[in-house]
Amino acid sequence: METLSAIDQFKSTAVDLSVRFGPKLLAAMVIFAIGVTVSRWVGVMLMRGLERIELEPPVRSLLSRIARTIVLGLFMIMALQNLGVELLPLIAGLGVLGAGIALAMQGLLSDVAAGLSIIFSRPFRVGEYISVVDEEGTVEDISLFSTTLAHPDGSRVVIPNRKIVGEIYHNFGTTRELEISVGVAYDTDFDRAVAAIQEVLAANTRVLPEPAPLVQAVRLADSCVEMELKCCVGVDDYIPARGELTRAIVEICRERRIEIPFPRRDVHVIGDALLRDALDEHRAQQRSA
């Protein structure tokens, strides 16, 4: 009998709660579902609107997510109010919880702050070639937490944003300066050598016409005069252009009989008599010692 009485009491309580809170819970669920739909619609419409403005993809994505979160938060507050939930204690509890999470995730929050700084100040953009913290590559993605650099070999380097902000970095943009040194003999006609190298530069389609390539003598080495060429190429053409230009310079120097000398040292041999005298003197010093 006691079991039946407990079951009847449970059923009565369940029916009473269903009558009192059922409509409110259903209305709250409907409000939340509408909030999810509306937040998605707002995010999509905002992304379409931002595509007309010159903004980086990470900035558009961030603004869209913020808008979706704000809209969903407003609908969630409406749903909780419909259920009769007191929001002030809930907000206070969330504040304490947020402070604890912030202390536990200082590194991630630093990355987020640095990511926002990079996204809005735009020191570099997706597709540009940069060098920072002993790493370099083409910027493939900029997120709130990290920046991804792509290498020509297909590998990727992921750098936390806090390691980038505050560092000295080199933004090459979409072009890079290529430098190649070649040594020619001292008796070379330098006008012919410069003309030959300029001919190689003009024939290579990867070399950009602006800024104009530069060819000049830069150093008097032991066995040659070092000449240096500087030209600008696209980021993707840097490695192929270096190989093509080096090979073409060697071939045209052979064809025009422009000597690229090997390293050389002049060795003077002391005469046999002087060598014997020096050895005898050294042995005498050793005996006296």
C-alpha cells in the first residue's frame, strides 16, 4: 500500500509540475530554437554584407561569430526569463566562473588578444610572405589563436599569436628579392660580364621588370672579383628562379669564355739549403734544451 501511495504521489507531483512548468518549458525551447535560427541567419547575412568591404577573411569570420553569439545570448536570456529564472545570481555565478577560467587559460587569452591585434591592425595579410621568430613562409591562415605559415615543400608552421605580437618581422608581400653572387677573373672585361648577366636576367620570365634588376661588382676576393645580381621575383618563383638563373649564368660564361676561377693559393717553397740550415738550427736548439 505504501508503494502504491508513493507512486500516486509521484504521479500527482509530475502532473502538477507539468501543468505549471510545461507550457513555460515548451515556450522556452521554442524561443531558443528561434534564437538558433535567427543567429545563423544574422551570421550569413553579415558575412554577405562584409564581403563587399575590403576585410580579411578572419575579420569577417570573427565579426560574424560575435554577431551570432550576441543574438543567441539575447534569445537565451528571453528563454530563461520565461522560465522564471533569476538572472542576477546567475550572472554573478558566471562572472566568478569566468574569472577562474581566465586565470587557468592565460596563455590562450593572450593568443586571443594578440590575434585580435593582428586581425584589426593588419600588419600582414593572407597570401603574403613573412619572416618572424626565426620562421618564414606564406601566410595561409590567421585565426584568433595562431597564424599558419605554408612552406614550398607543403609543410606548415603554426605560430601562437602571442609569439608574433611584439616581435620584429619582415613582410615581403608577394615578391622577394633574389641575390646571386658570381666570381670572375681579375682580367675579365667587366662590361662583357655585366652584359651577359643582364641578358640572362632579361631572358628569364620569372624576373620582374620593376624594380629593375641590379648587377654590380661588390668585393675583391683572393682569386676573383665577386659580382652580385639582385632582382625581384614572385614568392612562388623564388626557388625555381634561383636555380634557373644560376645555371644560365654558368652556361653563358662558358659560351662567352668569361672565366669563373677556382679558389687559388700561391705557395713559395724555400730552397733546399735554407731548409737544411733551418732544420739543423732547430735540432741544435732541442739538444741544448
